[in-house]
Amino acid sequence: MSERDVSPPKMPFNLRPRLVVIVLLAIVLIALVASSIFVVDQTEQAVVLRFGKYLKTAGPGLQFKMPFGIDQNYNVRVQQVLREEFGFRTTSAGEQTLFSSADYPRESIMLTGDLNIIDVEWIIQYQIIDPRAWLFNFESIPGGIGFRAMPPANDPAQDRRVKTIRDVTQSTMNALVGDRGIVDVIGQERTNIQVQAADRLNEVFEGYDIGVRVRQVQLRQIVPPVGRVQDAFDDVNRAVQDFNRLINEGREQYNAEIPRADGQANRMIEEAEGYRVQRVNNAEGDVARFNRVLEEYRLDPGTTRTRLYFEMVEDVFAGEEGVELVDRNLQNFLPLLNLGENRALPGGQQ
């Protein structure tokens, strides 16, 4: 039987102990450097833990920590405005935003203060202002959330954080809508609900100390639920619109008639005032003329009486033609034979 060589094949290079030590030291050095440096983005803050206990919060830039897992960093985006939607979902954001056609009645259907059902869709925008509280303070919320915050990557607690925010937001919105009538919620109280919702949420989150600040609450759509309720509400809206239309038409007619009536009244007043002034002036003229005649009469009663008689006769027969006046005993003619005419007298005199 022939002998067989079972020794391991020779390496292409000589593996010396010194080389092994150098390689190991290089690996340790690389691991040391890699685990001692971390980068924080401009929009982030990093929470640093040492042996699982909070150590510090680091700002943006290149940061250092203890290597080999002694210190751990968890970066939190504090400059990003987060958003939660209720009653709808955005499927594609952009120039033409697309919304999901699915309904979320458990979120949006509410009962108003006058016992009407209403469908409210709204949005909240919030921001993380304290990364340490955001990561670690959720377990101290009254009512017992019952979990300790975990880092953002592979974070099973992240969903529970969001659920807490959504539950508090929905409870607050239900309370505000439940304090108002359906007409107020749809109409004049819309802005007040948005402002009060943001204020109340911030009060609750500050009390919980979870490091969250609500920036805005926006009501997107408020309608009655589809079905008989919406049909009845549409009928009411149409009646209100008709009511407002009739009021506007009445006001338009009022605005058209009142100025015209005021103009006519002012014209009649001015005409009456003019007639009054005319009558007063005429009366004053008659009085002045009578006084002058009276003065003349007192100076020469006979002549004045005769002149007044002739003037009266002229006025009486001013429109008559071919009238000749004689005295009562028909003895001689009065000086005025034909009133209103020029008759040639004997001798060619007028």
C-alpha cells in the first residue's frame, strides 16, 4: 500500500504572528473609529445614551461618543413638520394631490351639540421640540401607555406614539364639535374650532411632557353623512339659500324704491316751500299796495275812490269787447266807452 501525503497545502505567503497582530490591531482601530463617530443632520438632534441612560442631546455636525456600544445615539428630526390625517388619507402628494376614496367613519363621524350627525375631516401638523421627551417620556403618560420609547430605526413604539397623538387629537375634536350645533360647526365656528383645538392639544401634550408641539389644526371638509341625513341637510341649505335670496331681492327693491320716494318727497317739499314763499310775497305785496292806496285815499278820498272804481271796472271788463258804459240815469257817457279798444275820437284824436 502506497503512502499518501495528508499535510495541508502551503499558503502563498508566510503567515507570521507579527502580521496577524497588525491585522487585528487595524480591525480594532477601524471598529473603534467607526463606533466613536456619528453625524447629525441639520434638521436633526441626537439623543446620546451611555449604558442605556440618557447622557446628552447633540446638535448638528460631526459628533463623538464612547465606542463599542458604550454610547448609543438616536437621531430625531426636530425640524420636520409631521402630519396626521383624520377621515381621509393622501395617496399621492404633489401639484395634483390625490386622496384615497376609502372612508374612515370611525375617525370622522361625530355627534354635534344639537344631536345631529356630521362627517368631519381634518389635519393636524405637529413638530418634535424635545427629542429626549419624545423618546423616553411616553411611558409616564397618565392612563399608562405601558412601554418605553425605542430608537427611531426599527421602532415598534413609533406606531404607539402616533396612536397616542391621534387618540388625543380625536378626543379633543369630538369634544369641540359636541359643544356646538351643526350649523355653527359648518359655518361661523369653523375657525374657532381650529384655533381652540390647537390650543387644547398643546395644553395636553405639555402636561404629558412628550416633546411635541402642534403647529396647526385645519378642518378640511365638514358635511353631513351620506344618506337621508345629507339629503335633509341639503334641503335645509336650499331653503336657507332661498331665504337669503328673497331677503337680498327685498333689500334691492328697498334700495331702489326708497331713494325714489325720498326724491319725490323732497321735490314736493320744495314745491310747497316755493308756493309758500310766493303766497307770502304776494300777500306782502298786496299789503304794501293797500297801505299806499290807503295813504292816497286819506289825502284825497274822492279822487282815489273814483280811480279805484275805474280800475275795478277795467278788471271786470278786461276780456269783453264792444262794451259801452253809461251812467245810471242815462244822461251822459262815462269816460270809458269801450274798454280794451282804442276808438278814434272826433277830430282824429285817439
